[in-house]
Amino acid sequence: MKTHVRNLFLMAVCFIFSVLSCYAENAEWQYTSDVFASSNGTKKIIYAKIDKQKTTNKILLVFKKYEDGSLLIESGSFKLGKMPFSSSFKFIIPKENLERNDEGLYDLKEIQGTYSVLASKKAAFLSGSFDEKTCNLTVKVTAMKKQVEIMLTRKTS
């Protein structure tokens, strides 16, 4: 019985990774960003344990352009702090909000999207700037009487 359960688990993991790799291949671009979070005004670095070592948490961001000119920004699954389950977010930015500033970055102000935890979806708001190599974005969510801000940063030289 244990072998059967293990085989089912391994098949599920392989399926998930194949779906994710197919999804990533359809992306316009993607990268991994560093994550910081602020809950009720207190900024914290978010850590993950990998091979029993504490390391700064990172989130995969996938960017996909639609035929109508709008842009999808979607995160991979991630955990915040000691939460036992994963979260993700998704924003569709209308074409009219995709204007570049003098530095060549897209500037966003309070674009509404969704923040998902398990089966629950909350309204989330995205602000900041980004391009194909750099991001300085903030996702704001109010849930369980707390305002959480997730700061995503990635800089390349």
C-alpha cells in the first residue's frame, strides 16, 4: 500500500512540474524575485527552509502578454512566514495601464487582482514598476483584519 501511495504521489509531482514547465514556456518572460513582507507596518524578510538551511524566500513571477495588449502577472506558489499552506497572486493589467516611464519601466498604481490562499480569493492591489529584467512591486492584501504588503524586488546590472 505504501508503494502505491508513493507512486501516486510521484506521478502527481511529475504532472505538476510538466504543467508548470508548459505554462512557463508560454510566458513572455519570467524571473525570480526576492520577497519582503509587511504586516500592520512591520517589515520582515521572508525566509524559507531548503535542505534544513534558512534562506531568503523567492517568488517566481510569470509575465504573459495577451492578444488584446493586456499583460498577465502571476506568481508561483509561495509561503509567507509560518503559514502551513501556499499562496499565489494574479493580476491582469489592461493595455491602457502599460505605459513606460522615462527609465523604460512600466509604472503601475493600484491595479486590482486576486490573492489566493487555498480555495479563498481576496482582492489584492499591485503598485510599483517593472520591466523584463527588473521589478520593484508591492502587492497589498487585507485579510483576517490585517493588511499585508508583499514587496517583490529584482535588480540586474
